[in-house]
Amino acid sequence: MAKKISAAAKAELSEWARGFALLSDPTRLGVLKLLAAGPRNVTALCTALGLKQPTISHHLGLLRMGRLVIGTRQGKSVVYTTNKKNLKELTSAIAKLTPSK
């Protein structure tokens, strides 16, 4: 008989699903890729991705809510970095879903 999934495991799966949904957008992936290379502000992200400020700010807001990026105020600007701990947990989830040979 199949074993039931615990409430804790269901919660973990829901968390994974939210993280994967955040990664399903090319703009958000582009933001994460740029931030993986180093901290950047919105202006730098706009220039690199060729997108307008409201679009980048929208995607950064979603990534912040998903705890995949961290914003730190520096004067009048906010500098963004990846949340390495949470991204590592998400990539670990992918590894758990990949069968080993």
C-alpha cells in the first residue's frame, strides 16, 4: 500500500511549487542570472535586460516576496542580491526530483 504524504511534506511541496513558479518567467530568470554575477540596482538591471523600470520593479517585488532576492538600501538606491540560502534550497529540491542512475 502506498504511504501517505505527511502535512509537513505537503507544505514543503507547496513551497517548492511557489519557487518553481517564480522561476518559470524568462524576465525573472534573467534578473536572477544577473544578480548571481553580483549585486545590482534597478537601473543596472533595466539597462542589462532592456526593460523599463516598472517591469523590473514588478519582477523584483515577486522575487522578494518569494525570498529569492534581497534588497538593501544604499542611499537613495536599493541594491539587490540573490538569497543564496533559498536558491540553494530550491536547487536542492530539483536534485531530489532527479532520479539517480
